[in-house]
Amino acid sequence: QVQLVESGGGLVQAGGSLRLSCAASGSIFSSNAMYWYRQAPGKEREWVATISSSGYTGYADSVKGRFTISRDNAKNTLYLQMNSLKPEDTAMYYCAQQGNYWGQGTQVTVSS
């Protein structure tokens, strides 16, 4: 049974940084592409970033240059380093694994 548990969210001022983590279990983590998504109140869930099993990354235009996705296969953990945060980054952030597995989310709130 695949389990994904996010952590690291919180309240931060605009311009600040946060690092989200996603601990994975129940699958061969290193073999799977991993994703970060987010959903703001009243909006649809949107894709943020992807990292392939071989480490290739991709980002939404809205976060490119500010966010960095990475993975530690030895720790079965996915990360999202978020810098230069903006109020519009406020959302629930979810990690997801290839195969349509989702975590419960962690809230990020950026104050202006």
C-alpha cells in the first residue's frame, strides 16, 4: 500500500522560504516519477513540478526559477524547496506518485 505523507508547510512572509517534504512508503520509490501539485481556495488543483526516476525535472511557469524539486532515494523522500514566496503561492500542497497516488497535503500560507 502506497503512502505519501507531506510536511513542512506553514505561515511565511512574502519573500521567505519553505521546504516541503514528502515521505513515501509501500513502493519502490526510486523507480517512480514524483510530482508536486497545489490547490488554492476556490481554484482547481494545479501542477507545480515533476521529477522523473532519473532526476529530470520540470516546473510550471509560475514557479520556475523560485522552486526546486528534488528527491533522496535513499530516504524515500521528495522535497520542494520554495524561495521568494509570493502571496499567490498560498495553497494546499500535495505530493503525488506515478500511478495516481496522493498525499493528504500540507498548507502553505504566504502573507503580504
